[in-house]
Amino acid sequence: MPAAKRKKTSASSSGKRSSRRSPQALGLTAERIRDEALRLIDEEGLESFSTRRLGAALGCEAMAIYWYYPSKDALLDAVVEALISRLPIEPSDTGDWIDALRMLAHAYRRLAHQHPHAFHLLASRRFATQGTWAFLEGLFELARRGGLDDRTTARFFRLVASYCNGVALDELAGLRDADRQKAEPVDPSALAAAREMFPRLAAVSTYLEPAHYDDVFEFGLELLLDAVARAPTESQDKRPPKKR
């Protein structure tokens, strides 16, 4: 009896194993998993994202995802790569590399507004895939063609990237706050009292509202790009000193 029972149990477990479908049979691919992860993050937010939730959306167990991505971090890196691939890295029609940087900065900001939840990945994670490294390689090669040495390129990359990330995050926070105010309007009398108590804050804050986001972003970006355009190039650095 014990032997027969073991045989039955073995057959039953074998049946269960054979009934499990492989990731390929489920139609899973690395690209499909990545795209579904981005969709979930866009719809539900980064804080709510999990491989278990992703598995449910894909119709598979969470463990099936690890056939394609060794960890959740690797999957999020792939999402970052997919977003970065949408950004242009090429000279402008006029061949002006400063104008190319301008187009890239505006495209990056648009990406933030198109994917407000997923954008936090771009702003907070280090690039860790070949696709994102290729993006940086193209960007730094663009700077090299413009005559900037590696040290100057690093300085301006950090400066412009920090500006674009900071402004985009601030804009997204401002839009969320505006939505909350629409849902829960502030008492008009309390608002009037606050404006009277802090008149300068009230006056300046008008220009920090979403209606002025474009103007403020372009103002700061043009200041930075003007500084980049005036930075000494390698050819200028190699010129012999003027005789006195």
C-alpha cells in the first residue's frame, strides 16, 4: 500500500509539472514584459509596481519574469532604456550642436510629462545598460564634435542634466498639487488672508504656476546653453599665448 500510494503521488506531481506552461508558450518576450511594466507604472505609479502585479497582468506567475530579467532592478533598467531610446541624439539640420542639445532637453522634458510616474526612474537611477550607455556615448561624441574636452563635457552634462531633472520633477509636483486643489478647493477667505500676509510670495508665485512652465524652463535652459556655447574649445585651448 505505501508503495502504491507513493506511485500515485509521483504521477500526480508529474502531471502538475507537465501542466505548467513555459514562458515561451505564454507568449512572453523580454520586450513584452518591459512594455507591460512601463504601462503598469504609467497607470498605477512606481510605488505600486511589483513583479507579482506584473505577472498577473501578463497572465503568468511572477517567477516566469525572471527567465528574462534576473531581478526587478534589471527590469526597471530595461524600462529606463526603452524611455531613453525615444530621445534624439543627432546634429540639428543646421549642424549646430547647441541646437541639438536644445532639442534633446525639450524632448527629455516632454518625456517627463508623457510618463510622469515612470520619469522618476530616469531622474533617480544610474544608467546601467548598453542602450543607455550608447545614448551617453552619442551625447558625449556630440560634445566632442563641438570642440569640448572631456572635463568640460562632464561639467556641463552634470549641470544641464540636473537642471532638466530638477525642473521636470518640480513641474510634475506642481501639476499634482494643482489637481489636488481642484479636487479640494482652498477656502477663498483663507487664501485672501494668506495673500495679504505674504504679498511678495503671492505675486511671484503667479509666475511659478503651470501656465508659465514653458517660459521658466526655456529661460533657464537658454542661460545654460549660452554658457556651453561660450565655453573654450580644445582648439582654443591649444592656441599659443598672445605675445605682449
